[in-house]
Amino acid sequence: MVEYGQYPATYNITPSATSVNEGASVTFTIDTKNVEWGTNIAYTLTGISQSDLASGSLSGTAVVNQQGVDGRATVTVALAVDNLAEAPESLRLAVGSTTSAAVTVLDPPPVPLPTVQFTTTAGSFNEGNSGNTAVKIEVVLSTISAQTVTVPIAYSGTATPGISPSTDYTIASASITIEAGQTTGTATFFVVGDTTPELDETVILKMGTPTNAVLGTNTTHTHTVVNDDSDVTPPSIQIYSPNTSIVTGDVATIFFQLIEPSTDFTASDITVQGGANLQLFWTECRLPCEFHASRMDKRINSLG
């Protein structure tokens, strides 16, 4: 029989499995030689964090609980489920600096990728009269991810992008990044303010194929840039006609030409007086009435 104390203690560690899923537990069996019964064996756990444990800590002691030359101790590690999509981890139990054994910790199968979508599908913002105003459109993940999620964004709509101040808006972010551990991100563009009367315009954001996520339901957001300018003075208009007189059955053409753009001027603002025997109708008019020095023709039919 080997007498205790005459030879150095030795340890052999055997895990109950080579891999284990989060939410389960694994037992490490420590077989010893030349270690007395009742001895507390110090151990450490590495490769995981404290939050990965359902109970216990990353270090502790195990008691040799069998008599004889070959003593045995066991350590059971209970793992928590963190609901994060992450790479496999290596859980290692070590006794001293030379003896250890490792187990691979896996996510519970399967772990679906989170969905990503716009928080809302529409919004609006007043254009303003000057400067660049930031508009932030939020996207949200369905669940926290341990991986960074990126989403490309394509811009379209009736508003004109480009370099301020000659355009309606400028693009600050062509993609959205949601950092690991977060659930929201934003796409940003800047509305360029002006004092020119114009129609309301749209900026449409559409998601492309994301990285580390899948598209949800709300993949398009339409943002309306609301015109907050109005004509201070009535538009100037020129009226002319090649016809100085007509007889019964002839057609006279009268030209109406706006000198500057206007959103407040419509076809109903023009009337022609000449009696009940005149038939009036438009032959050319741009509607809705945002006129950029465009020509409107009114023809007059003389019915007798």
C-alpha cells in the first residue's frame, strides 16, 4: 500500500460529456492518488463568465469523499441559458496548474436569427426654412443578439437627395448598425430647409438583406417632408392670344403663362367672360398645379 505523504498527489479529470447545451449541467469527476480522504481540492472554471452559470461560482473546492489510495471528488456545473446567438464556448475545469479537462458549451438548438424591421412604416416632418434638420428612423430587433447586425438602406421617393443646399435632403447613413447586445438602431438623413413653395415630398427608406438577422414585416418606411411655405404674393401671369377676333364656329386660343412657380394657382382661378354662346375648355394644364413657367392654353369655341 502506498503511504500518504511519501508521493506527490496526482489528479485525473473526466467530464460526463464532451459537449453540453446551455441550460443543462455537466459533472467533472476528479480521481486522485496520494490524497487523503476529506481533503478539499481547489478548482477553477475558465472559458465562460459568471453570468453563464445558473448557480455556483467560477472557483471552489471539492471534497475527496472515498477512503483508500484512489480517492474521488466530483464537481457539477449548472449552465444558464443567456438567449444570445453566440459561438461555442470551451468550459475548462482545472486543478492546479497542470491538470484540466474541457467541455464544449453550445447554444440550445436551434437558435433562430432575430428579425429586424422599422419601428413604424410612415412619418412626417416639416421642411423648415433654413439649415439641415436631422430625421432619425428607428429599426428594432425581435431579440437581443450576441452578434452585430447590419442592414443596408436604399433611399428613393419624390424628394431629391444630394449635396445641400441645392437638394431636398442629404443622406447621413446608407446602412444601420445594431451593436451586439442592443435591440435598436437608426438611419439618419437631413432635411434641407428652404422658403420655396412646393408640394409635399417623400423620402422612402427600404431595407436590403441584413447581416446576422432576417427581415421582418416592416421593411419600408415612407417619410413625408411637409411643405411649410406658401406664396406671399400672387403669381405673375402673362395672357396673350394670336386671335384678335373670331366668327361663329371659329376657335380662339388664349395663352396663360406663369412667370414664377406657384402651388396656390389652379385652373379654376381663370375665368373667361363672353356670353352664353362661348364653350370654354382647357387643352393643356399641368396638374397638380405646381407650375414652373409652364404654359396653359384655353381655347374658346364660338357657337354663334
